[in-house]
Amino acid sequence: MSWLLALPIILPFITAVLVFLLRGRGSVGGWLSIGGCLLLLFASAALMVAVLDEGVIAAQMGAWPAPFGITLVADLLSAVMVVITTITGLAVAVYALSDIDVRREVLGYHALFQVLLAGVCGAFLTGDIFNLYVWFEVMLIASFGLLVLGGDKAQIDGGIKYVTLNLVSTVLFLSGIGLLYGLTGTLNMADLHLAVREVENQGLLTVVAVLFMVAFGVKAAVFPLFFWLPASYHTPPVAVSAVFAGLLTKVGVYALIRMFTLVFTNDTDYTHGLLLGVAVLTMITGVLGAAAQSDFRKILSFHIVSQIGYMILGLALYTPLALVGAVFYLVHHIIVKANLFLISGIARRLTGSFELSAIGGLYKSSPLLAVLFLVPAFSLAGFPPLSGFWAKFLLVKASLEIEAYLVAAAALVVGLLTIFSMTKIWAEAFWKPHPAGTAPALADLGRSELAALLLPVVFLAGLTVVIGLFPQPFVAFAERSAGQLLDPTDYVRAVLGGLP
């Protein structure tokens, strides 16, 4: 099990070294990156099979027993997040063959991309909070490098905003780690689940919980800490924007879900009540920001914020059905949001701009692209029978079950405003005539370029349709995952070898 848990972290690092050494040799680096992602997909699939067969699995690195050593652990939530990370990474790696220029490849794009995947997988598989901090820093270094790679003015501006607020989050995170260790004497998550019950000053523990909430809230881009995201995600190449949009904020959401189901459950009326207010405000402010934009990627960036609100809502309601909705929403949104960014890149490749006023006529010139846009756009808005409908349905139903009628109403209204934003993109980029008369068509692109751009989009759109048309196995999986979150007994036993 040690190798099975470590491979999703080791493989991207090995790939990063290889592609860095071979950078600048044509498309060799890009194909090596794709090969590394394929190996990572096999490793993550094997991990998922093991978790489905055996339940929660854990391994102690260097044979140091928990809680003293470094623990890697995978439950259903960890395993599915590693799998979906790999799927997204593979899609973006293929897309990058056409999107990343030679200069950025020589500067180390593929190596940074693989290090980012390693950091994300490490964050999902770590079993202690300090190593969660380490993997956050690996992600921050790699993502900052990707964000400013190439040195364009807009990229540098967005990168400064991105890294500044994330460094503030890091300081808060480390402060919370120190205080929590002072209260409990441990940083192993399974051990913390038991140790927090023995803390005499439960009020101080709640204060520490809020500190972690703010630190992870910055990473997840929740209200009012989200402004770094729409200021930076539209600046780098589309391949970078897509992997950021799909994965980075979800690591923050994952950390919140893990900590506020496993560790900080001593005062749920206060902590989860605070999260509920944050979730609703995040949904509303994000969708209003999207409605005010006229740039393709800026609209999508604000929608990341809005949709994060739905995921936090599932945690905040803290019922079995709500957590099912949160897990389902995580998986659905990673696929849909990455795909929408990839489609925005194709639209720019054809028309030369992300500004909606400069785009148009794509429905007439490239009907396939129009269809491929409608699938994730309708899913994001919650149209049946696509995956987004079931995700929103679960969360609205969970709200109604506990008579949180205003919360359910807010979720529905935000869904309607999401439709408005997606309709605006459709009307401006696809339906209205192109300003120059005739929009370039997909057929105008070279065969290899077209394949690299379209294959990932078709693949991700197909996943969205499959999840929407056959939701039952995915909902059943989310139910099992939510059950492990609400009752972490198996998690604790797997890590510590038993319960006192």
C-alpha cells in the first residue's frame, strides 16, 4: 500500500525532471508530459480500486508509526479527487501541445505543470496538517511559476495579486498549525480527531477553527477573500487557466471539508453556521460579478467563485445528503469548469480575442464548437439531465429537508443568474454575426492542432453527459464518501491501527 499511495506523488515529480531535462527539443516535452499523465491515471485508478475493495487505506512513510511519522491515507474522497485530478491533467496536457508556445516550453512549462499535479495529489493524500501545508506550498510555487511564465505585463500583475494573498493565507495556516499543536500535541489528522475531544478550552479550539477557515477560505476563494482569483486567472495561457480553474480552488474546498468533518466538529452550530453565511454570499457575489463582465475568461473566473459557494454549502449544512451533494459537486465542477476554459481558448484561437464584443458567428462557422460549449454551459447552469442538475438538486433538497428555505431560494436564484451569464456568452460569441462578417472555422486549423484542441474538450464533455445521464453510480459513490466523512472511525483505525 505504501507504493500505491506514493505513486500519484512520485510519478509527476519523475516526469517533471525528465521534461525539464529535455525541454526545447520540439514536442518531446509535451508528449512526455502526456505519457506521465497516462501513467498517473493508471496509478490513481489502481488506488481507487484498492479503496473501493478494502476501504480506507493508509501507509506510514519510513516505517515511522502514526502519529509521529509522515502518513499517507486515502479514503473515497481522497481517491476520487486524485482520479479527477489526473483526468483533468491529462486533458490539459493534450491541449497544451497546441496552446503552449516554444518559448514557454523552454522556460519549463511542462515541468512546472507536473510539479503542480504532484502538489495537488499530495494535498489530497496527506494524513497530517503540516504536510498539507507543505503540499500547499508546492502548489503555490508551481502555480506562481506557471502564472508568470513568459513575463507578460498582465501576467506579472495577476501573479503579484495571486501570490500576495496566498502568502497571507500561508501565514494564517502556519499560525493555526502552531496553535493547534499547542492545544493537542499532534498534527496527525486521525490523531487530532481524538485529541480535540480532550482540549479543556473548547472556546479557544473554536477560535483556531476560524483561523483555519480563513486560511483555507483564501485558497478556496470564498467571500470576501476571492478577489485574487478573477484578477489573475484570465492572464496566463488557456492551458494554465484551465488547470487552475479545475483544480486549485478545489484543494482549498477539500481541506475545508476534511478539517471540518474530521477535526473541528466541537462547535458545529457556530463554525458551520459561519460557513453557511459564507457559502451563500460566495454564490451571490460570484454570479453577480460574472453577470457584470464582458470577457469570456473573466466571466468563467467569477463563476468559479460562485460555484465554490455551492460546495461550501454542502459542508455548511452538514447533513448526509448535503455532503453527498458537496462531493458530487466537486467532481462535476472540476470537469465542467476546466472544459469551459479550454473552449474559451479555442474561441480565441479562431477569433483572436476573449472579449465578447470582438467574437461572434461561431455557431454558423463552427457548429461543433457551439454544441461542445452548450454541454458544460448548461451543466454549470443546472439544466437536466446534465451533471450540474443533479449536483444542484442534491444541495437544494438537502436545504429543504432542514427547512433552510432562504438558502434553497438563494441556490435557485444563483442558478438562474448562471443561465443569464451563459446565455450572454452564447449570444455574443456564438449567435451574433462576427464583427468582421465571417468567423474563422475549425476546419481552418491544421489537423494536428485541431486534434490537440478538440480531443480534450470532446472527452470532458462526454464525461459530463455520462454523469448526467447515468447519475446513480456516482451518487451512490458520493453517499459512501459522505458516510466516511460523517463517521471517520474507519479513517482513524486505518491510520492509527485501532481506536482507544
